[in-house]
Amino acid sequence: MDYHIIVSFAKDRAYEFKSTGGAVSFSTQEEARKWLEKEFNDLKCEVTSPTGKILIIDKLIAVAQKAGEERFAQRTEWAVQYARNVALTLGRDLVRVDVEHMRLGY
């Protein structure tokens, strides 16, 4: 699966992560969701929802926000892993995680 994940913290502060070939084939969607769930808990993320439900999209944004821009700016292994797991979790090859406006785009 090829993917292109963009994590944006402001208009001029967007970080792109691209992969081609089988970069995400070593993991499953379930493993990706477990990794993101673990990071959500480890980073002590909080998402308030009027319905009480926390959607996977909310978790993806909260994890990026709590992890901080620096990890993405420095292209750490963690940031690459985050991008790979976003692609797997959503099953999408192009995703924009807009941390500033708290939304996801495909």
C-alpha cells in the first residue's frame, strides 16, 4: 500500500510522510488500531464528546496533538510509525491530519 500522510499544525507547518510499495504490509489494520490506542493512552489524550463516544478520527488527531509538532518536524521514527498506522487504520492512501482545526481530510 502506498500512502501519503500530511500532518499539519498550521498553514505553513505541514509535514508529509510518503511510502511506496509494501511499507505498511507488515502490519494489519487491527495492529495499527492497537498501536494508536496504546499511544492515545500513553500520551494521556483526552477527547470530549457530547455523546460520550470517541471516534477513531478523534483519537488520530488527539495523538498527533499530544505528541507535538517537534516529532513530526524532526521526522522521528515515531512520526513515521504514526503516519503508517494512520494509513492502515483508515485504509486510505491520502490523509491530511489537520491538528490546528481538529479535522481529518481524505
